[in-house]
Amino acid sequence: MEEEVKLLSCWASGFGMRAQLALEAKGIKYQYIEQDLSNKSQLLLSSNPVYKKVPILVHNGKSICESRVIVEYIDETWPATPRLLPDNPYDRYLVRFWSDFINNKRWKIWAYFGDFKSKSAKERRGMLKKVEAEYAEMGQTLECGVAELERRGCLYDGQDLKYMDVFYAPSLAWAGPLEKMMGFKIVDGEKCPGLHRWGQSLINNQVVKSTLPGGDKLLDYFKKKWGLESFV
């Protein structure tokens, strides 16, 4: 009997992109169901009654929620290659640690944008300085992690996407539009060459290119979301 696999998500959700990349990377057939987060469907509410948010993976009638849980569930349920999580326990710890680092830093940075529109031009400039500093610190710290992850074979090697790739790639889709709105580069290629090199290799991966939304579409989305043409 053919398995039922559905993914409930919103096209602009970085968390949803992770789940979609995991499915695509492993070649799993699924039905994508777009969700309007301003008018949540009964399917979404009944599938995730606790958090009421996307992404949601529905596998044979059972709902799996939260992007990290979904990615690991996909890898464990369909263990055939390519595997996303490494076999070595320490390597699994490393990719979970650094994926958590990315998540925590991102939430801290995005908190600055919550009431950005209501701020004066002077206040916005001050907030952008803080955001730029946060991104710089994140990049320099992640650069150290990338060096070890690359050395241990835990990053994309030109063949198959892996756990960390699935977690980081959605950031690349958002980077270009955000850089245009903020007026600075998120990743400094000179200060963070390993991080920059990893990002460029992911951008050129066919699964990533065919799955993630284009920059112009995301730029329009961000402008509407925040009601601003630019943060500058």
C-alpha cells in the first residue's frame, strides 16, 4: 500500500523549507499543502492543536510537528541513503548542537524586527547596528563550527545534502532579500571564508535551487510583512 505523506507549510517559512528539503533530498513522494497563516485552516489546527503552526508532516494520518523533529523523523522513517544524520554519535551531537546555535541566534536577531516600523529613523539605525553586530558574531562563531563539521564530513560534499545543510540552506534564501533591506552583508566572505564557501556550495545544489523560493518573491513578502521598503 502506498504511503500517505503530506506537508502542511507556508512557502516563506524557513522552518517549512527545512522539512521540504529533507523530503526532496531523500526522494520521498509527498503532497504539499500551502497554508494561509493569517486564516489558519481546520486541517492545520487539527493537525497541530498545541502550537497551531507550520510545518506539519502528516504520515499515514499521523501528524509530526516542529521542523527539527520532522527532519529527524523523515531520516529515521526512510533510512535508505542518502542519510541526513551521521552515524557517529559524536557527529550527531555536533550537528544538533550547531543547528540549535543557528536557531537560537536567529530568534534573537529576529526579535529586533518586531516593532521596527514604529521606530524613528535614528532608532532604526541603532537597531540595525545591533543586528549587524549580532550577525557578525554569529558568523565568526559558526565559522569555527563549520571547520570542524567539514573536517568530520558532516557538511555537503558535492553529492548529498546532510542534516546541517537542510537546516542552514533556508537562511541563504532569506539572505539576499534581507541584505537589500538592511544595507549590509550577512556573511562576510573574508572574515568567514568557510561559512561563505559552504553557503555557495549549497546555493548551487540542484535540490536547493529547485526547492527554495526566489529572492525577488521573498523581498516582496518581507516588504509587505513589515510594511517597509527598507530598514535603512
